[in-house]
Amino acid sequence: MRIFQGKEIDFQKTGLRWHMNKHLRKYLKKLPFFLMYNYPKKMNTYYKLRRKNKNIESNDDKVELNAYHSPSPMNELADYVDTWEKKKIIWDRDIVDTRCLILNNSLELNDKKLVKEIKHLINEFAGKWKIAIQDKIDKNTEGNYNNLDVIINTYKNKLHKLIPDEEVLANYVIKISYSNMSISKVLAWKGYGEYIIKNLKSNTPNCKRTIIVETPYKTEYSYEYLGKYYEMWDGEKNV
């Protein structure tokens, strides 16, 4: 098929065109694997057939797949991208507790009495917040956040009386808010969102980065591509 394709591309130059016979035409209904990504239903069928064939030992009894998965350059590239995506993009379904990432783990946040009082205020805030939001919807006052700001500041003041140190207070509120799925997270974000971002940044490990830079001439570490030379640099450098 690739030879036929080449002949068709060169037709304007050579004046020679090959006509496809009936034997080859029947294969037109079968797509190469890389094209299946444009046809989700066909891709699902392809994987169903593959799963079915796994349980069949004899090659003669296996079901014919609806796509060619030959080692062509495009199929190889599709396999590479698919493998890369599974490792780098698609989430691991294992359950991992990541709440430690939004906290300042150097702080002691285990005072049971404070936890009980702060949790009570968070739940009380959540009830009043829900009523205020519904009131805004009923009165169609979208865009006027004055009343909501009053509620947030009122409860921030109440919490401040419990713990004057704002960073310690913020981390208590964040920890308690994320201790249970049913607890409202609104006060944690509206009142102390900057601490969540700060903690996330400080708990994020530094990533080693690689950048590709064009060089004016060939060097010991450069790679040539289309007549130009490029180097790969690890880490951030001034270009």
C-alpha cells in the first residue's frame, strides 16, 4: 500500500499510475492502528477483540482484528505516545493521601480542644454560607459579594480569637476542612487559600528540566537536524 501511495504521489511527475486490484481493495476497510484514535468506536472494538484473543490459544481460532498493527513508522509512533501517556498523563488509580501537601508539616496541629472548636465554627460558617448563597440566588443579586465577604471576615475574626498566629490558624482550618469529605472547604479557600498555595509550593519537589537550544555552529554536544544544530540543556539556563 505504501508503494501504491508513492506511485500516486509521483503521478504528476511520472505520468504513471497504478490501479488497485480487487484483492487489495478489500483491505481498505481495515485501518492501520494509528488511525483508530480518530474512530473511538472502532478502537473499542479493536481492544475487545484483543482481549477475546488472549483467551484463545490456537492462532487459527483467533478472531481477526479490525486494524493493522504492523511495525510501520506511524504505528510505532502511536505505540510510543500511548506508552508515554500512560506513564506521564493518565492518573494512577491507587489511592494516595495527598493532604500532607497542603499543610505546613513543621507545625503541631494536634490540640484536640482547638480542633473541636474550629470544626464547630467551620460547620456553623458552612450553614450560614449556604443560606447567604441561596438568598443571593433568590434575589438575583449575582456580582454583589459584600454580604459574603462579611460572613468570611466574621468567622475569620472568631477563629483569630482562638489562635492569634494566622499561619498556625490557617493550617488548623485547612487540616480540619480536609479531614473529612463532608466538611465544607469554602472557608479554608476563601479565608486561607494563600496558605494552601504556599504549602503546595513548599511541598513540591524541584523538577529537573531539559530545554533544547539552537547553536550557531556544531559543538561537541550538539545534534544536527535539517541543517541546524541543537543542544539539550539540563536545568534552567539563560539563553
